[in-house]
Amino acid sequence: MPKKIVRLYDQSLALLTDLYQMTMSYGYWKKGLDRKESVFHLFFRKRPFNGGFTVAAGLEYVIDYLENFRFDASDLAYLATLKDTENHPLFEPAFLDYLQKLKFSCDVDAVPEGSVVFPYEPLLRIQGPLIQCQLLESPLLNLINFPSLIATKAARICIAAKDDEIIEFGLRRAQGINGALTASRAAYIGGCHATSNVLAGKIFGIPVKGTHSHSWVMVFDDELESFQTFAECLPTSCVFLVDTYDTIEGVKKAIKVGQWLRERGKKMVGIRLDSGDLAYLSIKSRQLLDEAGFTDAEIVASNELDETLISELKRQGAQITVWGVGTNLVTAKDQPALDGIYKLSAIRDPGGAWKYKLKLSEQMVKVSNPGILQVRRFFSNTENVADVIYDIHSDISKGRQIVDPLDPTRQKTLKLGLESRDLLMPIFRGGKRVYSLPSLAEIQQNTKKELNGFQVGIKRFLNPHQYVVGMEKSLYDLKVELIHNIRSSTSHAYVIAPE
């Protein structure tokens, strides 16, 4: 059976947008521009966390949003209450009638979740009626930016931890209910093994794990009694939090209860450290556990962890086997947003020729790319070599010269014989989904497979290797031509698509 998306909201989300999307769409409708066909691309400009890669996530909920896109009666009633500066209705009733009948009919192409992507590469390409494409800008950015950021952060943490288990611990610090659930799902895509968020476990099927808190220990008059009682209640799931009062003494008490469990044919799963010098305490704890015969007991660590601290603790020989990572993961604390962008790149009258467009800026980094774009990844054996951004109407087989979009002096010709694949896949055609949804476990495996296809240098945390991404030469030349047209004459702010 095809996979079914578990919906987080039952109501219409058509108004999950910014007001200017509505007012622009009203203007398009009022001037008859709604019949124009357009192409928009969603991409980002900067590598998050100053890293070497980004993991794409959020597509499943983009699909859910688009399949359920509609303006219901309550949406239209609310829009009817909006007033302009002279206290007149902001929107004509006829426009609201138009919205009531509006049905999603666009073509959508996207990179699958778990794909490794880079700046300026389109993650989504939307082609269809101008009003529809315009209305989708804000919600699509909302649905892609945050999960891609968290999936990337999780992948970095998993790289730092190597073969150790990672539990996402961030529910209490996440940005609201939806932020917590989105983060749990994205963290799993990035490689986390489990979550402490029980609702995320229910909704997404992510394994749930946890220990107990300091309050459990503090309820009892004696720490040993607290561990003993916990073992009596949950004899097959005992991970004791040992740092409420004195960590080393707490470990010794956990060992006593562990021996009690062992006498009854049960197993102490491990201990958890949540404060102090985690390297020293884990080494000392490992020594005590091993001496008592608990060589397979896990040492779980938490306390404001991230990829940098985990790497440093491992360098110091910390004997930690499970890492509980919370705040710094689910909030992406060192970079709270991915700078996702959604730009118009082509427009035409029905049946006419495409006019390619770009947004110009004094800063080259903010000049968008024209065309109807695809990304082709070239690889040799199992290692990726370069990504090429190209226009679907160009014959990329005729030349493999690529140009750095920010520095035209940096050009590269890809050698012949390389294998290749296109990254953007068909998701919707004429508003109907043509894409089969993978399971969350399959998406997580895709992330691992994707990361394994890149040399280790791009996965460094400090000064990572810059993977080669360039514009196909004819597309770059077309972009330069369009820039010249715009700067020389406002009446030619476009170029016609290649035949």
C-alpha cells in the first residue's frame, strides 16, 4: 500500500502565508495576469554552520500542503474582513470567489528528502499559473528551511559521534509543539537513532528512549533508594541518572542496584551523566562499571552537547557510548535559520515563449539565476565529483564547462566518462502527485548513502573542503546577457529561452 502522510493539521492552511503574497495575487488577478505561466525555484545561498554540506528535508509536508491546498469558507470570511487604509474591503468579492474555486494545478520537481545539496542548487522547482506559484512562496520556505537546517545539524552531530548512538533530547527547548515535532523528524532524517519525544514516536514511528530526571532521585530520602525503586518498577529499562548529588558515589550506588538486577536475571542498561567534566567522569565511571562486571553497560551523556563538544570529548578519550543532544540540535542554536529563497526565473503567456528573468543586485551573491533549472551530479565510481546547474532547454551533453556563479574566473571542464544523475525528481504533474513517498527509515538511509558519496573533507567542521558546484557555461552566458539587458534598458529585462 502507498504510504499515507500523518497530518499535523486538519484545517485549511492556505492562509499560512504573508499578506504581500495575497495582495500581489490580487493584483495579478485584477490585471488578468493570473493566466500567465511562471517558474519559481526554492534554494539557499549560504552553507549552514559554515559547513560543507546541507541535508534537504521537509518534502513530505510540502506534498501534504499542496495536496490539501484550498481556501475554505473560514479563510474567505477572514479575508473579507481585511480593510485598506481608507477602511474599504482590501479584496473584491469576485477575487474571493476566484480563490474559492482555485485548485492546485502546478508541476513540481524536488530533490528527495535526505539528499545532500549545496548553495544555489534548486531544492524545489514550481511551474504553473502565476497566482498559484506566488501564493506558495512563504509556506514552501517555511516547510523546507527549518527541517533542512535541523537535518543538517543532526548529520553533523552523528558524524562527530561516529558509531555512537544519538538520542534527540530537545522537546522541552524546542520552538513550540510543531517546532518540536518537526525537529524530531528532521533529526531522525539526519541520522539520530531515537527521540525522547513520545508524540514524535507515535506520529512518525521514531524509536523513543529516555532515562529519568533529577526529580525522581530528589523525591526519595536516599539516592540508593531512588535507584532501587526505579529498578523495581522498570527492571528491564534501567538507565540511572547519577549526578544529582555526587556523580562517582551515584555510579557506585547504580552498580549496587545493577548487581541486585543481575541476581534476578535482569540487566542494568547503563548510567547517565548530565553535568561536570564528562570526559573525566565517563572514564572513571567506565572503570568502576568494568571492575564490577558491567562491561556492556552504556554511559549516556547529555548537557548542552553539539558536534564540536562531542568531537572534543572523543578526542579526550571520553567513554561515552550514547549521546543525548537537545537544545543545540532542535534549535540549531549556532545558526537559527537557513536562508532559503524563492525566486521567479521564467514567465510566459499561455502557449508563448518563455521569458527568462532574474533579480539583480549590487551584490553578486544576491543575483538570482534565470531559466528552468535542473541539477546534474557527476560521479566516478562511488564518489561525487561535481554538480552542474543547467537549464532544461539546453543540451548539456554538448559541453561540460562550468562556471562558479560568484567568480567567473573560476571555470572547470569536467572530464568525459563520468556518470551522472539529475537531482530534481517529478513530484506533481498538473497538480496530481506522481511521486511515491518513502518511509522515514528509507529517508534516513538515503541521507547516509548520500553523505558516503562525498569525500571526507566536505564533512569537516573546520574549514571544510568546498565541493564543486557550477553553472553550465551556456546558462552562465545567458545570465550575463540578461544582466547587461537590465542595466542597459529597462524594456529588455528578460531573455527568450533557448530553443
